[in-house]
Amino acid sequence: MREAGDLAKAFGWMHGGRFAPRIVSRGADEAPREAFLGPARKDSMDSLVRFLGRLSDKAAVVSSMAMILVVLLILVEVVARSLFNTSTMVADEYSAYFYVVLVFLGLGFTLKTDGHIRVKALWSRFGGRGRAFLDLAGATVAMGLCLFAIYHAVPMVREAYQLNMVSETPAETPIWIPQLAVPVGLVLFLLQMVAFWLEALGRLLGSDRS
């Protein structure tokens, strides 16, 4: 139950650090950050970052399963057409749905592992504090854009559900089901951006001020 423990510590940070454990040791570069946040809140912030990171890990597992399903669907379709001169009639449709799941549920994990394409021509010219500040500013803007996307994605799914919209295929799949991956993935992406923002804040406060 590591997730529950880290989440409890995170709420401890928000409520004065009541649940945060005693810090046994720390590096020299941690001192400025702890001086600003306090040991209990610093530890709670780290616990929150780890908890959000594990959410991204779990979403990445689902994303990987979607990738496997895409491959299997295409393989079955190829075999059916080549050997039996028939079709599943749903391979194209459902491979597209699973691809949406693959992409959106993988966003958070990709951010966590620094897998997104980033232009670092300016970022690389700065030192530790400068890079942390740029990461902090970039993450703030990105979170705003993500909130904007979520704001429009949720009504999209709600409308598809209320109007009982289905795909124009033999499967007649309720459209809201594959669409649901969009806001869910964006919310998980937003949470991982919060973790990235907190890490950048920690690096900014923990960097050498000289």
C-alpha cells in the first residue's frame, strides 16, 4: 500500500505536515529547499511526486496493453484476409480506438521519462537554477493548455453519451467509450505535469544560489 502511504503524506503536506515522517538524512543541496519548505513539507512533496509517478506507471501499463491489442488486431486481419479471404470488419475501427488509448494514457509516463520532444537550445545555455526556472515556467504554461484541453474534452464525451452516438460501422460502437480515453489521459498527464512542476520547484530551491 505504498500509494496510500504516499498519498497520506501528501495530504499531510497540505495540512501542516502531520503525516510526514522524520527525515533521517539529506544531501547538502537539499538544505535550501528544506529551509524554505520545512522538513515535513519537503518530504510530503517528494511523496506526492512519487505517488503521481506511480499513477503514470500504471497508465503506461494500460497503454502498453493497447499497443499489443493493436498489433494482434492487425495480425488477425492480415491472416483472415490472406488465408480465408474474409475480414473481421472491426480491425481498422478498434485498432484506431486502441491507438487513442495508447497515446493519451502514455502521455504522463512519457513526460516522466523525459520522452517528449523538447527544444533545448535555450535551456542548455543556463545553469541549474536557470534550467529549473525554465522548466517551472514551461510546466505552468503546459498545465494551462492541458486544462483548456480537458475543459473541451469532457463535454465532448458527455455529449456523445447523452446523444447515444455510435460509430457508422457494423460494430456500432458507442463513441463515448473510446472518447473517454482522451479526458482520462489528459487528467493523468496534468497530474504528471504537477509532479514535474514540483520537481522543478525543488531543483530551483535546492540549487546553489551563488
